[in-house]
Amino acid sequence: MPLPTRDQMIGNALQEINRAYAALGDAADWLRSDWQPAGSSLTDAQAETRDRLQTAITEAKAAINRAKR
């Protein structure tokens, strides 16, 4: 298989970065979703984990946006 051109290399990298950005959005959607049993609260540990993940997702998406500029 031949090596990619410079344009192909950058284009492919951007395509994968866009997929990663979309996957982070999907993960954020899961963290905002409802759970069973309906109306129940998260434990303190679960809420802390959710908050950490939401922060990490926000930071990662911001880093991707900076990289694409």
C-alpha cells in the first residue's frame, strides 16, 4: 500500500478527529440521559464520576476545536 500524500494524511487525521468529537458528544448525551428506576438519584460516587466525565468531555472538545483552527 502506498504512503498517503500530505493532503491525504491531514484530511484523514481531520476525519478521525471529527469522529472523535462526535463520539464525545455521544458520551455527553449518555451522561445527560435518564436512568432506571426513573426519578432515582445517583449515588455521591456516581454523581462525582459523571461530573468528572462531563468536565473531561468539555475539555477534550475544546482541545479539538483549538487544534482545528
